[in-house]
Amino acid sequence: MSDELRNSRDTAYDKWRAKPNLNSPPGCLRLGVISDLHLGADGTAGPLGHSELFLQDDVMQQNLDLLVLNGDLTGNGIEGYPLVEELFAKIHPVSYYLSGNTEARTAETLARYHQIAQRPLDSVVVQQGIRLVFLGVAEYGHEIPIAASRIRWLEEQLSDHQRTTIVFHHLPLADTVYNSGDLVTLFPGAYPFNTRVPADDSQAVREVLRRHPEVKLWVSGHTHPDHRAVDRLGNATTHREMGCLHLAVTNLGYRKPTPEGRLIVVEPERILIRTRRFDSHQWVDELSYECPGATTLQ
């Protein structure tokens, strides 16, 4: 790794490095997040990816208020859904399954997703005074737009009541976290596609976020980063912008998976993000971050 890239990585991590105190008081909201299991896709960790290691981790199976499955649970098509249903029979009983691009591969796969998830494509959940916004993916691809009508819906939800807000969307906004840059233009032929919300739609969402500083986190998957990764543009798995922390979550299945997930703890005076290692059942303390400031936790 070059000195320039190493410095870029260290700067990106240090901006949001958590304070030494990683303990949270009672009554906090605890959200587990995993992403991109790609069940049924026979990658380097097999068709189950690292899901079995995840299922053996007591913290992510018991000590949560909500488990968020941030898209791409199924592999290449409809054939992965029996494994998704098997997973649902074993995981934390309070879970939210968000659609990713593999769920939206065809009309059939998207319909099957809705049957299993029993959720609308986009929805809002208020839990302990904290607003959780879930933006699903409605079409297959790698660089996937968010329709203007859905961006207006997002602003309407944010305007309804001022609450500390976390947005979950399978894709990162452009030019935020790992592999969210315009790789097709900058590195023609070196990478086959962009993995992000397109630049124009990202800008429209940014305008909404600018008007609503209560949005403290934008949580994504899709780009398959190791949580320590830095891409060719110097983008890491965290990015601060207008008071919002953009947070990438690694993939548990298929190509070069990493057996890790994120824990988001909303406290009265900050939001703490921790990284959990499933093969060792330990915290990765150097990958802990925080969003300081009073929250609307009740």
C-alpha cells in the first residue's frame, strides 16, 4: 500500500474514531446489520457464505432490538430463496429484510422477496424515538437510480417529525464510501461497472439530507468491501458529509466474503458503531466509530 493511500485510509478512519469508552448505558437502541449473503451463489465460502458463523454469534442473535438484513440475501436468482427461508427460521426473531439488486433481478424474484419479507419496498419504522428509513431496490443492476418520486417520499417522511434518523439503502450514494466513485469514467476497462446510486440521483438525495441534518447515518452494502478496505480513489468504508456518516457493510457471501457485521447503538448523546467478527466472536475495536450529539432516543 502506498503512503498516500495509507494516509487517506487513516484520515478516513480517524475522522469518526470512537472514544475509548465503548460501553453503552441501559435502554439504548441496538441495531445489528449484515449484508450481501448471496445465499446459493457458490463463491469462495460456498453457497451459504459466512451465514453459519453469523448464526453462531450470540450477540447478533440475542442482544439486539432489530436485525437489519441490508439486501442481496439471495444469490443469482429464484433458486436462492429456499436458503433465505431457512435462514429466516434461525435468525433473530425481530428482523427487517431490505431488498437489494439480486432480489430485484426479475419480476419473479422481487415478488418472492415481498412474500418472504412481508414489507413494502420503502417504509419507515420508529423505534424508541428513532426513525429508521428503509429504501428498497426495485430493479436489477449495479449503478441503480432512485426515482424522483421516491426521493420526494423520503423528504415527506423526514418532514413529518424531527427525529434522529438512520437510512438503510443497499447502495451507497456516489462518491462516499468504498467503490462508490465513477470507476467507469476514471478507469475505463479496469473495472466493469459502477456500484452506487448515480451521480444525479445522489445529488438529489444530498439536497434532501442538507435540509434534514437529523439524518445521522446512511448505511449501505453492495460494494463488497472488507471493512478495512480503501479503493483506488481513497474511499474507505466510512465517509463524513454534512454531519451524516456514510457507513458501508461488508459481504458475508460470494466473492471474497468477510465474516463481519456492524452493530449500531443509539445512545442519548451519540450513535456508536461497532464491528463484530463472527469467526472469533469478538469486537474489532479499531473499527469503532461514533456520531456525537444528542439523539431523540426515548
